[in-house]
Amino acid sequence: MQGGAPSDPSQLPPFPVIVGVPRSGTTLLRMMLDSHSELAIPPETGFLLDDRIADSLPGCREIAREMTQFPRQAPAWADFGIDADEFLDKAEALNSESGPGDVLRLFYRMYATKHGKPRAGDKTPGYVNAMNTVARLMPEARFIHIIRDGRDVALSWRETWFAPSDDISTLVRTWTDTILGARKSAVGLQYREVFYADLVCDPAAVLQDLCEFVGLRYEPSMLSYYTRSPQRLTEHRARYGTDGTLIVSHDTRIVQQQNTMKPILPRNGVWRREMEPHDLSRIDPTSMSLLDEIARTSKLL
């Protein structure tokens, strides 16, 4: 079990953290790993994207309270199914030397216990830009960066409520900058890249490798993740702003993750069928170079 305030965090089991550009397969990989009998992975948390949680707030109860209100513009605590008052009380009971990392471990421990499992992980795509912060507070973190062809990512991302742009070339460039930035910041971290094309074409081989990376035995039942996904996705509640305005409905969130409720259907090279020549021609040279590199490196692309 991941503890609250260990004297030596290096003695904790590895803590898998799935990161990546949105629409790269992070939820699919979450469902696969979450299907392991020993591992529970909650919906996206993102707590450490808030400096008040990562660095600023004194006192474990105050850190925990901020977590229950994160993100401020549309709190997501309801997704986790953990009683906020119980969490606050347990955070307050941590010893006086505890800090943000210990409050985070408490949260993950409570989540894993709720699902009858001894270990937890995280799936927060945005942590791809904050891996050093996560590793500083949770040295046991092992980062799994899933990478999908940026053209397919852009086409899918553009259709979501959280897309930063509807311009394909802008989205592909964001994909490029994110991956290059992640590789730079990952130096010295426990970090592994996984290509989406490999995952969907040979999931058993990829999952066996990842299980070894995070200290788990491989379980073939992980390939049947889709039998559990419908129930797991019920956690994805409607999101409301602090003024009560609906930001995204439960149904919309489910539609965006509907492919995780089906057996794997490889969706590589969608851009070849769906991307307009005009959009393809506007992809910058740096992005094209990275796309070519990934195509060469992926075993099965």
C-alpha cells in the first residue's frame, strides 16, 4: 500500500503516471493498467498543476482542501468518489512534518482502498509539462508518455470541448513542442515512451513491458479492459463552473471516451483519409521531422 509519510519514499512501490498530449490514448492506457488486479487509476487529477497545492499552502488540511476544490473554475472532486470531509480529517491527522507529497499519497491510498486494490497510479495528460514537480514531491513516480501521430491527435483534439485551437497546424505544433519539452525535462527521471500505434497493434507486448517498468506482474486480463470501462467511466461526472454553469455534461465526456468501451480498433493514419491537403501543407518542418522520427521508431507504425 502506498503510505502517508514514509521515512524513505524510495521504499514505496513505483507510482505509474500516464502523461501525453490530449487525445493520444491516455484514457485507453489508463483503462488497461486499471484493469490490473493490484492497480487503481482515477480519472484525471491534475492537482500539481496548481502551485498552491505543489508549493505554497502550509498545513496538510489546507493542501487537502485545495485539492477538493481543484480546479478552481470547475472542481472535479466528484469524479473520485471520496468523501471530502473524511479526506480533510485524515490529512489533518498526518504528522507535523508531512507535506504535499504525503497528502497526495493519502488521496491515492484512499482511492485504491475504495476500489479494493493495494496500489494506485495517475493519468493526467497535463503532467507531461510538470514531470519534475511530480517527481520532486513523489520520487517514486514512473512516467509513461504515450505518443500518437500528431496529425491524428490534432484531428481528434479539434473536436473536443477542451481544444486550445481549431487550427490543425497550431495543434500539431503544440503536440511537437510538448513532446520535445517532455524529452528535455525527463532527463534523470524514470521515464518511458510508448507509441500509440504499438499499443493498439500489439497491446500484450507493450503492457508486459510497462508492467515490468512499474513493478507489476503482467495479467492477460488487462487486454479485456473494455469489459470494465463502462462502469469505470461512470466516474466522469458532469463538470460545472463555480457559478453553476454547465461546462461539459456526463454524456459528452462519455462520448469522448467511447472507444475505450470497445475491443481495440487500431486507428493509425486517420489523417491520411480525413486531413485536408491545405491543413497538411501548413504543418511546420520541425513537426514534420518529429512525425518522421516517430514513424521510424515505432515498431509497428
